[in-house]
Amino acid sequence: MTDVEVADKVYIEPINVEFAERVIARERPEGLLPTLGGQTGLNLAVELANAGILEAYNVELLGTPLDSIMHAEDRELFRSLMREIGEPTPESWIVQDREALEKILDDNPPWPLIIRPAYTLGGTGGGIAHNPDELMEIGSRGLKLSLRSQVMIERCLLGWKEIEYEVMRDSNDTCINICSMENFDPMGVHTVTR
């Protein structure tokens, strides 16, 4: 993405909505591929769409549709989708401020709890809380680091096996399983970063 042998132009500037709009206005791209920029690219694509910039400049989001990005990144949308399709999920709470985080303690939650900030799929700001003090510390940090100030707190499945499937689907709804794997490390080691 920053190789002048491959790219037509390379910009070394802040990755934010203001600068991205200037590039879009200057270059007039037909499409934007947000999945090549990791979490930063995904978040920027959502912000550009929400600001109306993609529509204003008639830029098509390529690859993963905006709705799919938002359902993967927004913890409430993801949880609702899983429930809608009948996929079992651990007991969880969605919080958007410190007061809601404190209110979880009234429910006498099952410890430990995993903290998953929204729009940080890489795990930034998340962690495992074993007691109320850790919940408040990690949860508050997660709220600050989340693009939407949204955190999912859920029953931790520490030690369970994690099996991952990578599936590719085309526009005709043809699916192939690229790979399936059982992670060597149990859940809680492989999927949680602090």
C-alpha cells in the first residue's frame, strides 16, 4: 500500500476523515477497499460513510459491505445478529459509559468477565476482569479506546477450545471453506490482549 512501485500515488499523512476527504476530492477514486488497512481502514471507511463523504464523491465500498463491517464491529449489532440467527452467545451486557459499567455489579455477574471494546477487533483495550476493580479499570479503558465508546462485557469462556473457520463467499452465494483450525492455545490466551 505504500510501495511506489505498486501504488500510483503514496500519501504519508494522518489517517483521518479530514485528510481522507482531501485525497478523495483530489484523486476521485471509484472505489475504496477498506479491508486492506486493518482496523484503521475499517474504522475510517465507517467514519467516511457516516460523514456522507463516500456518497458525496460517489465512492463505492469494495469487498466487505458497510453493513457487514458495522455488524462485525458494533458489539450490540453483532450480538443481536447472533441471537436473530439462533447462534448461542455467552451472557453479556453492552455499556457505553462508566455508570452502566458500575450497574453490571448489581447483577452479581459470573466472574471472570471478558471486556470487548467495539471497533477494536484486534483486542485493543480489552481484557479479562476477575473482580470489580479490574472490571472498572479495564472497562473504563475500553470505553476510552472504542471508536463508539461501546464495550461488551460477557461471561468469559476462559479455557474453552476455540475452533476457527475461514469461509469465502461470492455474489452468487457460493461458499468454500478456506480452512478450519483449532487454536493451539485455549480461549483466553489466543483471543484476549490487554
